[in-house]
Amino acid sequence: MIAFDPLSTDERVRLVDLHPKLGDLQQEAIAGLRSSQKALPCKYFYDALGARLFEAITELPEYYPTRTELGIMSQAVHEMADAIGAHATLVEFGSGVGLKTQKLLDALIEPSGCVLIEISRAALEASARQLADRYTDLEVIGVCADYTQALRLPRPRRPSARTVAFFPGSTIGNFTDEEAVRFLGRVAELVGQGGGLLVGIDRKKDTKVIEDAYNDSLGVTAAFNLNILSRLNQIGANFDLTHFRHHAPYLEREGRIEMRLISEREQRVCIGDAEIALSEGEHIVTEHSHKYDLGQFEEMARAAGFRLTKQWSDERDWFSVCLLEVD
């Protein structure tokens, strides 16, 4: 077994700023609303209010994905850690302070380090410090970058047996199938030969179960969806939120939930210097959430240079955590 020397406080937190290009909400919104199928980018859901609303969504009785994935990890995390192996570098796409990441880090065998990739420098710095405070013998490297773009990983100071990325929460379902394969391909290049990806996927199941999760009885998801219009109003738009309603149907042929904001009347909306016309009943797509069967996801992984080596599911097969390894 490798004996690691203790790291000093200064050695345990390292920040690398790749100066990612931040999006322009107003310009991206105008472009999306001028397209043949009006759309808004889901990455702008998560302002302070949006983040709090999403946390509330994860605790709703109808919203199964978060608690189901947590249940899988609680039951199988030591098997996952054994499959990843000792002295691995863990790469987290996001803040790295979530409960699922902590469960995995608690179970990993002498990880060589943890790399967080986050586009917000302020959030990244806070998360890296918080994680280093929790794991006092772990080097935490924060990379300020857009993880949907190609990048190279900094290496931890300690020897690393392999690099394994972690992408929980079925976030991969927000990509189209083509985008998901491209993302998986970039991850395969990022982790390199012998590397892996532990990824959560939401499975196909009864339509009512899926639709109830995104159309909750308390209206929290509706508030979360409408909040993107509030964000636009803060930067010069004039959406009247009372003239829009939330609806999220499951499109069985496409295998995805489609989050929509439906115009309740014919109206014109101004965003900066742009004017957008909406007819009564016309909808704006704000997010997709794809659901998979294992065979379909395995084909996507293979197209990206991965092979599916292990998967863990709940007893109803509603959700899976899959270990992909570079083929």
C-alpha cells in the first residue's frame, strides 16, 4: 500500500482559472425566442432563487430521481469505490459539495486528489475550501472552466492510479442524444486510458410517474420554470408571468420530458431592443430531460469510446448509476 505524506494546508487547495467565456442571458434568450421552436437555455435556471427552488423540488414526494439515486449510492457506494480502486483522482463536474459526492469520497480508498470543474469562480473557491475542510488529507484542485468544452486536467501532487469522473443527478439527460455522445467523448479524452466515468441516468418507466415528477401538485416546479422569465425581467424584459403557465409533458417517442412555458394569450414581449410575438397556446421550451433504457445508454457510451462495465439500480429499475470505462 502506498503511504502518503500529509499535505500542508497550502498544498491541499489549488485553483486554476481557465477564464471561461460566460454566457449572455439576454442575447441567448433573444436568439432562442427567435428560433422556429422558441426556447430558453436551461443553464440560466440557477440564480439564487432558482437554486433554492430546485433544492425544494428534490424533496417533493413526486420527484423520485434525487432520493432514488441517493438510495442506490447509500447501498452500493462501497462496491462503487472498489470498482474505482485505490489512489484514484476523482473529477467532479460541478461544486463537489453535494451529498452524493461526499458519500463517494467517504468510501474511496486513499484518493490521490479531487478536481472540481465549475464555471463560477466564486462558487468554485467556496466549494474547494469547504471540501478541503471536510477532508483534511485530500488535495482539492478547483478548475474554473466550462465543462461542456474541451480542457486538460491539472494533476494532483500525489501519484494517481487512474482518473474517474463523477456526473450524478441524471444531468446528462439535459443534453440531446448527440450532445450527450459528444460530452461523453470529451470525458473519455479527459480521463484518458484506464479512466472512467460514474454517471447517474434516469430510466424509462411509466409515463405518469415521470410526468408527476415534473408537474408537482404544490407548483414548485412551475415556480422554478417561471423564474427564468423573472431573471429576464431583471435585465430589461417585460414578461407578465401571469400570462404563462408551466407544463412538462413526457414525449414517449423522443424519450424525454420537455419543460414548457405556455403563453395563455396572444402577446408581445420586449427583451432589450427585441420584440417577440407569441400566439395563444404557443410554448417556449426551457429544458429537456431524457430518460434511457440501459441498452440505449450503453450504445451511446460505446459511440463515445466507453464501455459499460458495471451498473447499480434500485429495486424498481427507475434509476441507474453506471460505471463507464475507456474502451
